[in-house]
Amino acid sequence: MSTINYTDKIPNNVNLSEDRTLQRALEQWQPNFINWWDDVGPDGSTDYEVYLRTAVSVDPQGWAQFGHVKMRDYRWGIFLNPGDAERKVHFGDHLGEKAWQDVPGEHRANLRRIIVTQGDTEPASVEQQRHLGLTAPSMYDLRNLFQINVEEGRHLWAMVYLLHKHFGRDGREEAEALLDRRSGDENNPRILAAFNEKTPDWLAFFMFTYFTDRDGKFQLSALAESAFDPLARTTRFMLTEEAHHMFVGESGVSRVIARTCQVMNELKTDDVQKVRAAGVIDLPTIQRYLNFHYSVTIDLFGADQSSNAATFYSSGLKGRYEEGKRGDDHVLKGQTYKVLEVHGGQLVEKEVPMLNALNEVLRDDFIKVSVAAVERWNKVIEKAGIPFRLKVPHKAFHRSIGALAGIKMAPDGRVVSESEWAAKQNEWLPTAEDRAFVASLMGRVVDTGNFANWIAPPVMGINRQPVDFQYVRFN
């Protein structure tokens, strides 16, 4: 079960060859996937040989190997963590029952919806990042972008396998629709708003991979608790691959900050125009990008009160982040949780049934971890001796979903008037001028070992290779 067979047309560890009908269906979907990749995958990358990691097992001690692979020839496949015949449902109304190997009829529609929504985010981010390779700040960064792209493609395969195997004709139609939608398309957009936003530059990319891929981690962690065992096993392995995406985001922002601080100290100035004139990204602009990407990402957790979240939990479809480490009864009936509302122009806390507030529980777990990363970025600024601190904005800032949608809120948590919002939003969110300035720095640098002026080199290379290793061969 743990070893992956790469001699198969579709690499897998699910004994695909024993189910000829499923194998044929997936082999018919495969060329459509390749056509999608050619149409909207990484621009111009077809003939590049990239130093990629490829899953060779699901054993955490030796699950991946590294080597140069032609992007178009990357072997996308279907990998599930090993099963446990004794696994029990450990939350919700089915607590203590045996985990399900097949989809119970009464939960079919909800499970399909969960899998399709998760599956839709994977190709969406590839589409959002399609042109970034043309402005890569280094060969090292280009390689990291491509690694993320191929793994998002594989995560699409993970969800498509579940749809084909467990949902019959409906599943096959949903799998086709995952290739038909396009990020940002007016007529056929991706399901979630954040995945229709542009990712126009590398600062946006690093913020996206830190914040939005971290949302992915929290959503996958909640699904990894599912009573539907194939979904739990699929998402557990996806989490193994997801860790690198967040590393790219956190270390990328950190390197941008480090370079900015270095230039500020060389010039002995914090004047934004002088810093920009030196060709690096000023700290206030980094703060505005942070505010935007963070607020868009926390909307992805959904409305703060949700009957769907309650249903998904009670039914055993989707648990909480690290469900097994929580000390409550894992049923949650009669328990409450605090959510925010605005009354009389002020934010107030309100106790609501915890089952209905599970989106907010997951959002608050995400916020705790995100604050910790921003503090690590602040240590870079502090070490440079610069009196500036990045801050995570209040969770009611710039929200579009739930009770806080549309509220005019300053990043520090003050409810503000329409006029103050209009006057100050350019201090709080990236302006067209900010984006144009950042875009002006985005020139491609792919000579081995060289880096764009606006970003510091990493401390170490990938897989113990040197930083100036030839991560991409341009054939």
C-alpha cells in the first residue's frame, strides 16, 4: 500500500488495475487534464527540466525523491495514506461507529459538495499563478513555484479519484467541470472568491502561499478527520505535500523583508520614496499586501454562523483542526462559542451554539498560527534594528462573508465611518500605485545563483543542494 507503482499509466497505490471500469474512466479524464495543463498551466514551461520532488511512497520517512523532470512529463497520480481496518468515527453523531469505506446515501450530496469545493481550489491556484514564472526573481524561486504547481495538479487528481470512484456519473461530470471552470472567468469562475483574485506579482504569490495555502492546510486537516475513510486518507497525504507551499510563502516574505531592511540600513532611511527608488519593496506596502491577503483568506472559512458547518460536523463529514487533541465530548451539543457582531456602531461578542460556529472555530485556530508567523517576520525587522512592526489586522477588517461582511473597520479593530474608510483605505490596502510599483520590480532573473535586487537569497537550497544549484534546465 505504501509504495507507488510508476509503471502504470496513472501512478497509484490504490490497486487501480483491479478496477478496470474506474481505471478506464480515469484514463479518459487524463488527456483532458493534460490539455488543461497545456492551456492554463505554467506559461512556457513545457520543455523545462525542473528539480522536482516526486512522491514514491506514503511512508513519511522516505516518501519523495528529487530529480530533474520535464514539467509536462511529471507523473501525477493517486496516493492515499494506509488504511486502518479498525478506524472508528471520533466525533459527531456517529462517534464510536466504524469509519465508512463507502458513501452513505444520506450524506452523498454533502460529501460531493465538500470534495468538489476542495478540488476546485487546486487547479484555480495553478491558473492564478500561470504567468509568474515569466518574472521569477531567481532560478531557486522558479523551481519552488513549479513544485507548488505540479503538487496542486496532483491534489486535483486526489479529489477527482474520489469523485470517480464513489459518485458514479455525478462524480464524472463534476470531475469534468473542475477542468472547465477558470479562475477569474466572468461566465464560469472558480467556486470560492479568493481563487478568482489575480496573483500578479511575487509578493502577492508569497502572501498567497503563506496565508491561502495555510487555509488549505486547515481545511485539509478538518477533512482528514472525516468518517468517510477514503477522504481522510487522501487528505492526510495531501497535507504532507502542502507543508512546502507554506514554507515558500513564509520564507519568501521573510527574504523580501530582509532585503528591504538591508537597503534601509545602507541608506540610513525609512523614507518610502527613497526605499522604492533603491528598487526594494517598502515595509508599509508589505503591510498593505499582508492586510489584503490575510482578510481575503479568512473569508475562505465561511460565515461565522453556519448550519452547513453544524451538519457536516454532526454527520461526521468534517471535523475540527486536530480533533483528537481536544478535550471535550466531540459531539458539542449544548456547548457555545463566541462570535462577533456589530451593534450600535461597536463590535460585541455573542454566545452561539458551538456547532453553528465551527467555521469561526477553524478561523480562530488559523489566526493564532498566522499571528505567530508575522512575529517571525518581525524578528527579521527587529534584528535589523528598524522600529517598524508588521501586524495582523483585526479579523473584522475588510470582510466579505458572514455577519462582519461590509463593515467599515480599521485594521486595529475600530468601527469607522464611511468617510474615514474612504480617506484611509489607501493606507490599509494595496493601491493601484502600490501594485504598479511592485510590478515594475518584477524582472526575470534566472542566471544560476543570481537573485533580483528586491529579495534576499535563501539561507539554504532545496534538498541540501547549494543555493546556486541549477534547479531549472531551460532546454
